[in-house]
Amino acid sequence: MTELDPVIHAQARLRVVASLSALNVGDKIAFPRLQELLAMTAGNLSVHLRKLEDAGYVEISKTHRGRTPATLVGLSRRGRLAFEEYTEAIHALLDPAPSKEQP
Amino acid sequence: MTGSPDSTLFRKVVCVDLDDDSPPTDAAAALRLIQDQRSATARRLDPDARLLYWPWGVAWLVGFGLFFLRFPPGDQALAHLPGWLPLTVLFVLLAAAGATQAVVSVRAYGQVTGDSARRGQWYGYAWALGSVSVYAGLGRISEHLPHDLAALLWSATAVGLTGALHMAGGAVWLDQDLFRLGVWISVINLIGAIAGPGWHPLVVAVAGGGGMLVAGALARRRQRQRQQP
């Protein structure tokens, strides 16, 4: 059986990654908007984002919109792949390969 | 979005213990969490398709409808309206539709940047520059035409450009509703142009405006299916 990715296999980070996976490939979302979508505190979200960034799953870039600094968050290619693999593993756990059940 | 039956579901999702670093209780819980979170995010980032389609449909239905009633084929107006009214109403409604679209889009995508934003921006430039370049040429010709032919030239060109840009938008986002609407608009524009001056606004009002209302309803239905957890 496949091991579940420990970085994603935590409720808070799974929610972060699932949310980011709903963005189109190549898109990033502003930190406050992500925070609002997830209803997390800024500190809590930062902690989880750092863990995801350390694993190479999330890309964080700092930029300026006019004069105000903005932090943008997006799923990296590696992160999207890891999320897809995790989702597949979960599906496999719930619905084991039918071939095994055949006599 | 608040007040919809989905909002209770969303609230349930966000009330998960947020400081919890522990794994989901089991695989079923993990899958539910993924699906709920993805659909909640999609609902928040995807504006209601009706708000993007219907204001334009109403503008065409009412604006071109009034134009037909005031300037039908033949010399006799079907409704005794001041001559300036139909175009004024049309442009006011079109401006209102554009403003609605801008507000709805900024609310939904305003905090998202990247490839999608760039596509939207370039698509917007295509509308703006395309319109200006086409109408500049028309303006120089139409002053030499009789009123009914000038009206046909303006509306058939504007509707044709709209149809082509809708098809292009469908290609950019691989959005079949948008693409089909572009095909429909182009076809009815052709039919209206063949029918001739006077009839063109009737075709555009009923088939074009009506088509946009139908397209909005279809796009909304598809959107709801996509956002099901």
C-alpha cells in the first residue's frame, strides 16, 4: 500500500493544498484572500505555508501592488503532483482495486 | 453566496479545528475534506455566470427591440418614441452591463494573479482596440449612407465583432458555452444582414438577446454541476 504523504496528510495543510489546487495552473492567490477562504488566522496559515514551501509544494512570492506589498501563494508543479497522488491514494484506500476481489 | 443551501456546508468545513496538525480521522474524512474545500473555493472564485451573461442579453433585447419598434422596415414607426431614445437606452444598458461585469470579475478574481489574469487582460485589450479600430473606419463611411443602411452597417459590424470575440474567448478558456454563443451570434447576424435594414435589429434583439439569456442559464447549470462537492 502507498504511504500517505505526511506533509499533506494533516488536516490544516490538506485544506490549504486542496484550496490552492482549485486555482488554474499558473495562478497565484493573495495571502489575505486565501486566509479568508480558509478562515485561518494569519499566523496559523503562515506556519503551514512554510512547511509546504519547505517541501517544495508551494511557491510564495512577494511583490508590490502600487505601494502596498503583497504576498502571493500558489501550488508548485511538484505540489500539484503530490496532491494528485495523495488524492489517488485516498481513492485507492476507499475503493481497493477491483481486480483483487475477482476470484 | 450566503443564504444558499451550500453555505451551511461551507461553514461546517471552516469549523474544523484549525490548529490541528493531526491527520484526518480516516480516508473517507480526508476525501470529504478535499471535495468540500475544492468546491467551496471554486464557488468563491467563480462568479455566478448569470451575472456575466444576462445584463448583456437584457441590453440587446431592450435596446435593439426599441430600435426595431422605432425604425422598422418601411416608413411607419411601430411605437411613437423619440428618435434618440433607442440608441440612448442601448448604450446606457451596455454601459451598465460592462460595469456589472467589471465589478463581479474584480470581486471574484481580484486577488488572483498569474496566467488567468493575463488572459483576461489581453482579451479585454482585444475588445477595446478591436472596437476602436473597426468603428473609426465605419464612422468615416456611414455619414455618406442613407439612415437605414448606416444603421445596418453599424449594428451588423458591432454584432459580428461581438460574435467573433465570443468565439475567441471560448478558444482562450476552452469554454464551450462562450464559444457556442459566439457561433450563434455570428449566424443570427448573418441572417439579420440578409433580411436587411429594419429587420436586423429585430433578429438581434430576439435571437441575440434571447440567446445570451439562454447561454447564461446553461453556463450557470454547468457551473453548479462543477461546484458540487
